[in-house]
Amino acid sequence: MYTLEEKICILFGKNNVSSNKFFQIWNLFDGAEDLLVNFGKSKYAETLLGDSFATLKKAIVKDEVDKIIADMQRHDVFAVTWFSPDYPKQLRNVDDKPYVLFCKGEVKLFKTDCLAVVGTRKVSAYGKRITKDFTRVLSEHFTVVSGLAYGVDSVAHETTLEEHGKTIAVLGGGLVNVYPAANQGLADRIVASGGLLVSEYGLYATPLPFNFPQRNRIVSGLSKGVLVCQSPAKSGTNSTVELALNQGRDVFVVPGEIYDVGFKGSNSLIKSIQGACVTTPRDIVDFYGLDVVAKERKTHQLSIDEQAVVNALTTGQLTFDELVFRTGIAPAELNFVLANLELSSIIVRLPGNIYRVYGGIE
């Protein structure tokens, strides 16, 4: 059952009234009862809402909110509003906070520690590898939040599911017709695995271009920090970072090759944000003072590059530069190979950027 205040939020949300306008209107009246009685007489509300005013006035008179709620229930969708006890605590102090969140899945995830993983839709092979390697570790400690877009978002959600972690997808359109349509299956798997889909837009809302920058404030607002896996110079990721900084969230950025335009934005962020650069997921785990979760040991099938590193270290400990020389692996690639081997407890890093075999091959 929804309270009267929550029903008003649902009604306004279904009609895609912005958060800014909703709270302006809410503050005009002395509570929910007063709003329902006097909304249709308010010239200020009529001016503020434009064409939406007549629709809302009619909906209030006809008490259409119960029909909206019944439709939500048919689609297994529920609403968490500003007035709900389940409203995410971390969003309450965010500027332009959403007054309603239409949800499908496990609402308890709002009470977990979340980390956003974001980046370009046109992700490169290197960017995809970054996203997978970082998300694989971070999903052990955090609920992974992203936007269900192509590219980095999709990889982050999919990797979390592969690791049996939990993920929240924040959409820029309605929950009934997921955008992009190709990710409908991914959205269904997120819900089936105990994850959560979230949107501040009505069930059938069209994913308009300006919805996505608005969506990003929720992605960052739900999260303790934001990890940028790959970003070109012009990208919606930059707006997410700006929002995160304004919200007081931590920002982490993985560097890319300096001549790769696909990482121009990422490298710029590193130059402009002190302490943002991370080169291994352990950097983030250590930043938050988290112990690495020990997973049940499994047989580790070494890649060609991993085997080359292990073979080199069987003769004794080596520095990073010596490993580059011995294996012929490019430094950027070697960083990821070493990180994977460390996470599998096959090698250990010593002070001075020196590595040795630790054990763990079965």
C-alpha cells in the first residue's frame, strides 16, 4: 500500500515532471491533502508545468493513480519515493534528487555499499579488458552501479553477473521497454539474479537524449565512488564525473595509451583530479580499507602471457622492468597480467615493484 504522498509522487513521475518542478509544487501546499484539493486552482503550477498541468489536473480529479499502480504491479514494478523508508539514504542530500524511483528487483540493494563503473559506449578491446578485470574484483566488495548502455556499462553489468555479484542498472527511459532494446535480456538477467533496475521515468517513458545526463546524477549519487574505465574527450562520462565531484563522491580513473583518442578524456581527468589514477582494482580496495575477500580456490588456467610470467619467475624474483625484458609483454599489458596473477595468489608483489612466485597453481 502506498501513502497519499507516495501516490502523488507516482502520479507526477508517470507524467515525467522533473524533480525541480515537483519540489517547487510540493512546497506550495500544506501537505498531500491540500495539494489534491487545490492543485487545479494554482496558477503558479499551471505556469510551471505548461502542457502537463491539464493532464495532471484531470488525473487527480479522476483518481487515475490507482490505475497506474495496478499497471506497475502487472509489470512487477514498484515505486520508492522521497517519502518512503526505502528511499536511498545516499541520495537524500544530492542536488536535484529524484522524488520517485520506479524499481524492478531487489530494493535492499539501496542499503548496500555501491560503486559506479562507467565509461564510453564505444569501448575498445583494452577498455573492455579494464572493465572486466576491475569489475571482477570490485563486485566482491560492492554493488556495481551502471547505466545499462552499450560499451563499458554492459560489460560492467555482465561481469558482475558472471562473478555472482549484485548490480543496479539506472535507466534513462521507462522500465517496460528497456533501452537499448538489445539489452532487454541483460536487464532480465539482472533482476533474476537479485539485482535491481531503476528509473525516475514512467513505465513507458521514451528515452529522450536529455534523460541520460539526468540519469547520471542517480548513478553517481547511489555510489560511494565512480570508476571511469574508458572515456574519450567528449563523453557523457564526463558529466557523471562532474556530478560525482559535486556530490562529494570519490573518483577513480584508469589511464590509457596517450595517443589513443578513446582515452583522451580519461587521461585528462587524471591530470585534473588529484589522486584519481588507479592501475589495479587493489588500489580501490585499499583506498576503502577493505580486505581482499578470499574465494574458494579454483584451478587457474593460465593464459599464454601469464604462463610466460610464471616461467620467468621460476628462476627467482624479478623487477617489473626485468619482466618486460624477459617476457616481451608490453608494459600496459603486463600490468594486467600481473594483477590477475596476484589476485589468483600465484605471484606476490614485493616492495620496489619486485615480483616472485607465491603459489596457487593447481
